[in-house]
Amino acid sequence: MERFGFVGLPNAGKSSLYNALAGGGALAAPYAFATTDPNVGMARVPDPRLDALAAMSHSKNVVPATVQFVDIGGLVAGASRGEGLGNKFLSHIREVDAIIFVLRAFADDDVPGPSDPLEHLGVVELELTYADLETVENQIEKRRKAAKGDKSLLEEVAALDRAKAVLEGGTPIYRSNLAESDRALLRNYFLLTNRPVLALVNIAEDQLEDMEAVVAPVRAELAGRAEVIGMCVQLEAEAALLDADERAEMLEGLGLGEGALPTFLHAAYKLLGLRTFLTTGEKESRAWTFRSGYKAPQCAGVIHTDFERGFIRAEVIHWDELIDLGSWSAARDVGKLRVEGKEYVVQDGDVMEIRFNV
């Protein structure tokens, strides 16, 4: 399951985003530090392909992919020095797969704090950078001493030295030119800025028509180092509380399309290089998440490690071709199922049946 951590200043909309994705459950209040303990939620990934396959197969059980997200207390300038709630709660998101910056772009007299998303971005980045610098400083001498007896650690120590220099300059690692090999060596330290970032610019309802203009400065500032999307989080949170038909009607009337979850997940999947393959049958249709570039045995391992260990071959067909043919047996009868071996690179939307022997 992929995990995302929400970071932002107080009142930026993190808890409302949580509610938009989870369908409620987090306190969203117009004052600082309404969230003191982490909210951990889970959302099913909507996938029309899975629904179509389940209908075709008359599946008794439908299992979509899921993601987890963590909403923590708001950061403030000086958090690394103990201001506000300090930054101790950042430990709650050290093991997430990606960080979501929630940046406020709306003005509201009832909600204190800045409404410039670039100001939010600057504070959040600096505080995460300082938190990472503290982590590196706490580890580097320990690893240097260990490397005297274990020369295999020398490259790791060199990576820590280079990371320290970057962080001391106030630059988060994801925005630096640190080599990918160095970043790989640093992963065991769970640095907050050494992971993919998605910046979500939270706008007001009256900014919907100007969304791109509001988002553009953030996109320009990050210059391709992060995914950037705009969203009216409050409207999405309100829509999440409605039943399906009312929600669809509200979102359509506001021109918000499918809503927050598909928008968010599309950007998040792109950020992490995620893809989906599917399995289907009368018993169950299921969506499985994998990394772009995975070969068939690795995808088999997503289902179960024994499948990867004993992988023999996979029968594969793209989901839309299978729907057109009407059933797995029909696809086999007309010779449309491809038999793929260990070197096959699985594609998004493949439907697979794994053959293995342990």
C-alpha cells in the first residue's frame, strides 16, 4: 500500500484534504494546531477498468487498490527550534512514500495566517530541511566511526557528507543535484526531503476559474522538481460527505469532474511511477499496484512472494481487449491470451493470470 504524508502550515487545509479523501473523520477548524495527533486514513483507488472486469466476470468480491495517508499537525516557522508544536511529530511521516505539501492560496478573515502559497512553500521546505540536517548530524559521526572497521560504509559516509552540505545551504534534497546513487544510500535514514513531493495548492471557490494562474508561481518555483496541482479542498471535503449521486451532481455543477480522489491519485501515481495490473474471475476481481518497469515475476510477487519465487509464465491480455471479447475463456478460444515469460515488462491495464510452481 502506498503511503502519503500531508505537511503544511496551520490552516492550510491538510485536515480538510484528509476529509475529502477519507470521507470525513478529521477535525478541520479555523485555528492553529487543531490537529495534535496524526490522523491516518485509507482510500480505495477508483478504477473503472476494475468495475468493468468485475461486471464481466460476475465477481463475488471486488478489491480495489488502496492508499494510506497521514495528516499531522501544522508546521510553523521556527518549528525546528520548538516553535508551535515543534517538529517532533514529523516522525509520523518519516516512512511514507511521498510528501504532500498543502499550500494555502486563499484569503479568509476568519482563518489566520498567510495566503501566499510561495510563503507556505518556503516555510515548509526550510523546516523539513532543518529536520533532515539534524538527522544527518546525529548520524554522520557514528557512521564515520563504523566505517573505520567496515570499509563498505565509506560510500554511505560520503553521501551523508554531501547531503549535509546541501542541507546546510537550506536546500531540500529533492531540489538538489545530489546524485541518485547518493539518494539511494540515504534512504535508510528516512530523510523527509529525500522523497518525491507533490505540492497541492489549496484555492477558494471564487478562484476556481483562475486556478492555473494561482498555481503557476508554485509550478515555476519548483521547476519540475515536484508535481503541482490545484484544488479547492473545502468544496471537495463537503462533497465527500454526500452520497454518490449527490456528490456527482455537486462536482459536475461546479466543474470539478470526478472529484479530489481521482485528481489526487492520478498526480500521486505519476509522481511515484505507479501502474496497475488486474486479475479477474468469478470469485474475485482485484487491482494490484506496481512500479513502472516491473517484469512479470516482480508483479507476481506483488500478489504473493511464492508467486515470484516459483514463477513459470503469465497469461496476459489488455483489459479493454478482454472486455470486448467478453470473457477469459473466449479470449483463450480465439488465441488472444499472450503467454509471457520472465522478461516481460508488465503494462498498465494488463490483466494477468500467473502460473507458478513452488
